[in-house]
Amino acid sequence: MTDDDNVPAPGDEPTDATRAQVLADVAALPNLPGVYRYFDVRDAVLYVGKARDLKKRVSSYFQKNHGGTRIGHMVTKIARLQTTVVRSEAEALLLENNLIKTLAPRYNILFRDDKSYPYLKIESHKFPRVAYYRGSVDQKHRYFGPFPSAWAVKESIQTIQKVFRLRTCEDSVFNNRTRPCLLYQIKRCSGPCVNFVSAEDYTLDVNHAERFLQGQQQELMDDLQAQMMVHAEALRFEQAAEIRNRIGALSRVLHQQAVEDNTGVTTKDADILAVKVEGGRACVNLAMVRGGRHLGDRPYFPKHVEDAMALGPEDDDAPSTPASPEVQVLEAFIAQHYFDGAPRASHAMPATQERQGISGRPGDSFGGVPPLLVLSHAVGRALIDALSLQGGCKVSAQHQPREPRRAWLDMCIKGAQLKLAQLLAEEGSQQARTRALVEALDLGVDDVDTFRIECFDISHTAGESTQASCVVFEGHKMQSAQYRRYNIEGITGGDDYAAMRQVLTRRYARLVEAASRADPANPARLPDLVLVDGGRGQVSVAREVFEELGIDLGRIVGVEKGEGRKVGLEELVFADGRPKVYLGRDSAALMLVAQIRDEAHRFAITGMRARRASVRTGSSKLEDIAGIGPKKRAKLLQRFGGVRGVGNASVEDLLGVDGISKELAEEIYRVLH
């Protein structure tokens, strides 16, 4: 982003009367803590901030000469302000965070509110199953986490399989086994499906696994050693050897993952946060310690870093030296990562969840606040106090820890540096590829940062379940939220030309119609470049569609396979009559074209396979039966192990499913046969 992006466009600046009203509103502000919001002439929010003294803080924006800086550009855009008075700085922090998440202001540091943290789930059952889980939780099951990545959950599941031998199979598989699976043979499961372990012994293993996940490792080790001695004294040497092996496996895991301080006391729950700012971008690396085990790390990359840093510290009583960019980013991350909107007391966490090792309430975006934060930079005391109020327990922060927490922080800092360097390298490479393609095709694009490409591909299996995909490249990266799939109907199976004609017409006829209406509220924008996966035939179809719609033919480019269909020998075919272009195997432009083309192919083929599977298994038929809702459908699939199992079931078998009447069972049988 350049400084030119922040220069107000004509009509964006408020009038003198509006400016005078803003200054009058500022003069009337109280000397109380609160939160303020700035809006432009279009009533779009520019910035959200907090203050111990609203009048002092807000006045500083209008009393100082900010010149041509980013903050100066922002101040020239302010057409209106709103303030909310609160009782304390902690309340101001919470309200500010809520508004930032809701409004996504242009000049605030913004972190994506990632709700995809995975959990480890132990399902309620006579023989409970351990599983990987994402999504909203069901109170009847037990959840442990959150974990920073899917890898961390799966590693924990592998540990539980090795040490405690809990099952991981689905109930539909478990209920229909007549002999143990391979996991039993390699000593990763105790074989409850065929009663190789009693319900009592299996329940004991589950309890041990829960204690391991809760961080009660030493108590668990002591209990296992006591059990081993009891078996040995009773001359049950095989059982004693089995427990000995478990103790050894558990010891190895704990030795690899435990985090202890100099007194030998294990750090059970902590988050380690390191920040790195460089090249106008920032990375916050979060490493999690839960139950005394280091679970791995996860990077976060905020938006609007340069704009927000230009505004300086948000504390009006801060020293004259501005807070460093790292501190500003870290404080923004902590507020947006841990605050969920309102302070809660210690009793807000149900006792069963607290006992089960869940950090925070299930379903929270980020799983609550651990009692210890190890930080690469010191943050404001008020922020940590607000975290304690939010979590209902005392939260402490360290930014100069001793060994071995120092070692973990150093690793986290190194991770932040590496991941930020990787991001900058990838962004630089993508920008170079975009520029290379624009120059190679002589497109005359003024701003490569807004250069937009849409790419189409057709996928089917011998004419069955034809689907077309449209993927979008803009801002030097793929925009997956804008991808679209199109089910192609009414054509001869396998006619790729007719499929391409249909998808291009459906895609661009609507855009052309919207552009003719010139609706400023919903501006229609055609892509700068349209890629079709194919040679002259596909390009000819695209040219006909664009001629009918009155769209510039110079936008169409076909990606034709080279000699022998070898990668790197592709040629570009143009709809406007230009000769074909071979960019060269090592061309950055060809790399970008291949990346987009391959993504369109992947997106099309995955959609086609899903549609084909749905047609072949008849799942849509089951969903269309009157009286079969999601719950009954789930019960049927679970009971018979899938749609094919339902289709093979007799009416009598179907009657054995809870909620299926005789009339409904007969209807299911009729539809599926």
C-alpha cells in the first residue's frame, strides 16, 4: 500500500460546516474514560480508540499539525465522531475491542477472528471414542483444548493411542466389527469392539487419558507405578509389564513436551506470544502450553499495520516516546484474541468443563485466557488487569522470563521472524508474477494491486455430472471466498464447448446488465483478464459469448497445452486475433497462469466428484423423502453405515431405527429400490 491510497478523493473531504461541528463536538467532550469512533462523509468508520480522558485524547488529533502523514490524511476525512463514556479503563478496553471486531475500521490494526481452533473430543459412550473436532460443542461430550493446529490434536490422539489404547473408530464401524482391526494388532487399541477389554478397565484407561490431558501427569505416573507394584506382588507379571511399558511411553512423551521452571515446577497452562514487524507487515506467533505440554505454535498476520502505527499509542497518559510498533501490534492482538465481549466471573465456567481441562467456555473464538502470558515485549498493565477481569482469574505476564521459559520464548520469536520473512518473500514473488504477466500481455493496467483475473474450467466423468468452476485472482492472491461452481444442465454429455458457453453466459450476462444500470451502491466490475483452460476451440466459444454481450475481446486468453501436453510448454491463445504467445518455461508470468489454471482445475474436479458421489449413492433421494429430516437421516446412516447400507436394508431392518414408522420404512424401501 502506498501513501497515495490515503489521499482523499474528490468529494471525500467534509465541508467547512461539518468540520466546525466536529470541533464543537470535541470541545464538549467530558474528561472521563471512554471509547471514540471517527466516521467519514460516507458514514464509514475510520478509527476506534479508547481513552482515559476522552477530551484530552480526542482533542490531540485536531490540535497537532500532522502534515502529510497517514494520521493527517485520516484527520482530514473525519466528518463525524461518536463517543461512549464508561466507568473504567477495563470497560473501555472491552468496548473498544467489540467495536473493532464489529466495524473493522480502516485505521485500526485488525486480526482475523479465527473460530477454527480444533479440540480433542472424548465422546460419551460405554466405550468412549477419542476424536479430532472443530465446531460448536455438545455438552454431553468432553472437550480438551483448544489446540493451535490440527497437527497438535492429531499428535495428542496418537499419544493417547500409544499409552492408553483408546479407540478412534466411528460408532458405525465399532458396532459392526466381529474381529479386531489393525490398530489392535499394533497395540494402538485395546479391542473394546470385540470385548478384549472389560468396560471397567476401559473406563479406567479413559480416566487416565483425561488426567493426562488435564496436566495431572505426575499424579498419573504415581498411580500407574502403584498399579504395577500391585500386579507384580500378585505375580501377574504380564499385567505389570504392560503397565511398565505404558509408564515408559508416557515418560518419553512428558520428557519431550514438558515446560519446567528452575524449581522443577511444571508450567501447566500458558501462552507464549512473540511479535515481529518488518516491511509494513507484522506477525504475531502464538505458542500454547496446555497441561504442561507444549502443543506447537500458530502465526497471525494483521491488516492495516502501517496506518494504525501512524496514530501512535492510544493511551493519552502515555509518555512522550510513542509505543513501539511491536507493542502496538501485540496489544491489539491480545485484546482481539482473548476478549469475547464482556467480563465474566470465575463461576462462569461450568465446573465440569473446568475439570475436563477446557481453557475457557466451549465455543469461544479463542478458548479463554490462560493464567500466564510469556511476551516478547512488555504491554500495558491495564490490559493485563482487563484480561483478569475478563477471564475471572488472575492473569500474569512475563516479558523477560528465565530459563527454560526463555528458551520457549526465543523459539517463538524465531518462529515469528521466519514466518514473517516467508510471508514477505511470498508476497514479493506474487507481485513480481502479476507485474510480469501484465507486461508480457501488454495489458496497460495502471494499478497491478487491483488487477483481477477470473479463470474457468470444465470437469466431468464421461459426460456425467458436468461442473464448471470460476476462480478469482486479485490483490496478488487467490480469493477463495469469490470462487463459484456452476452445475451445467441441458447439454450433450461431454460437450465442453457447450458447457463453456453456458458458464460464461451465466457469469457475465448478469455483470453486463448490472453495469448498464450503473448502480453506485452495487458497482459491477468485469475482470481485467479471463482465462479459459483450453485452446482455440474454447477461445472461439468465449469470443462468441463476449461479442454477444458486447465485452472487450482483449480480455480473453486461452491456456493451450504445449507439445506432448508437457508442463512449461503451454501457449497463450488470444480471442482478438493476436498470434499465440509462448512465455517460456521459467517465465514468472507463466508460473502465475499455471497457478491459477491449476486452482481452477482443482476446484472444478472436487466439485464434480462430490456431485457424482451424491448421484451415485442416492443420498439426495434419501434427503428428498418426506418425513426424513436431518436427525432421522443421521440415525439411518449411523445404523447402516451409509446410504448403500440403508438401500440394502429390509423394511423390518428399517423399523428397528428409532423414529421410523412402518409407513415411513416402506416409503424408504420403495424410493431406494
